[in-house]
Amino acid sequence: MDKIYKIYLDTSVINFLFADDAPEKKEITIDFFENFIKKINI
């Protein structure tokens, strides 16, 4: 049986992809999307 995963992302999470004034948060957010989201196979 396949599991269905639901993820809620607040819009502020996505906005950090463009946060040039907060490079540490931008880096963490990019890492999240590149390494975590791809692995769950949406």
C-alpha cells in the first residue's frame, strides 16, 4: 500500500529562495528543496 504524504509550506518558506538580504536562510531553503523535496517524489 502506497502512503500519501501531505506537506504544508507557508509562503514565507518559498520566499526565502529569493531572500538576498538573508543569505543563511536562503541557503537552508535551497538545501531543503534540493535534497528533501526531491527525495519524497512528489
